[in-house]
Amino acid sequence: MIGIIDYGMGNLFSVHNALIRLGAETVISGDPEVLASCEGLILPGVGAFPDAMTALRKQELDVFLNEYIKSGKPLLGICLGMQLLFESSDEHGYSTGLGFLKGHIAKFAGVDQYGNMYKVPHMGWNKLHFQLEHPLLDGLEEDYVYFVHSYYAEIEQRSELLASASYDVEVPGIVGLGNVMGMQFHPEKSGQMGKALLQNYIKLAEEKERLVQ
């Protein structure tokens, strides 16, 4: 069973439907007791970082997730959900995140090194470049995925960068440390590549021993 965390912010049903199409059993819930019984969790997210953290703390899901990852079961953050895994963000002022991964969430500058302006938020397809071997990437080749974001992760550890995309800066597309993983893009909207990544995550939930650090 894959649990989709309901904290009031996220494309819950698009992720749910994508998992169902892949044959996975899923449940949407904000109840820690229900989520604790799941073999893997997905933390989706659409909206602002500080609002999302406020919602998680209000439901005490931040405390629950801290305990959940100690079990060795996998946690996958998607889009804003990935950003929440980091220590802090500049969105609407400085705020702290879950702190499972070291790094900070920063806004795109909107101008490249040559002084050319570009649109923020970025909405569209960009190619992933694999950086490390990882079970999430098993059997896959580099391909395009769909991003919608104004902020990106400035990671501290290159060993946690699984795949990146090229903008005016290198943008972490997939990150991972042990059983904590994140995808900045929307796999549920990313065609065959997105389906394959979600399928690999489902496999990870069934084989959690592969995630022990």
C-alpha cells in the first residue's frame, strides 16, 4: 500500500490515479495511524513552502514523518513536497522545512549569466541527466519530464543528487538520501518516463531493505 499524504496542499488525485493505473494499492489520508501502515509514502505539494509547513505542523505530520523515515520505509516528495524535505526556503521570507535533506530552497533569478531574461515560474519539459546509480533509475534512460516551479533546491551534498536538469543553474531533478527521495517535477504528468519512475518507487516500497544507508 502506498500512502498519499493529505495535508490540504497537493495534486492528490492525479498522483492517486497514476498509481492506480500502475496497479498499486493506494490510500489518501492525513491520519498518521493509516499512513504508518503503508509500505511507502508520497508527499505531494502545490503552493507555497511556508503554508505547506504550517499545514503539516498543524496536523503534527512533521513529527510523524520524522518517525516514519526511521522505520526504513521510503518517502517520496513531489514538486513542493520535494522542497519541504530540505532545511529551509526563501519563499515569502525565510522559513524552515522538514530538514531530512541538507540544503536550501532558492528562487530562480530570472536572468542568466549573459543578462538574458527568462520566465519564472518555469513551466515545461526539461531533460533529466542522471548523476548516480539508484534504484529509482533502474532500467531507465535519460528523458524529458514536466516541471512547474519558481524555486529550486541548492543542495549541500552531491552524493544526494540523483538526476539534474539544466537551466541557468543546475537544478536538482531527483534527490535521495537513504529512504528519503524527492522529484522536483511531476512524474504523474511526465508521460512514460514519469510512469517508469513511479513504477520503480512502487518496487522500492516492496523492497525497503534496498534503501538502508
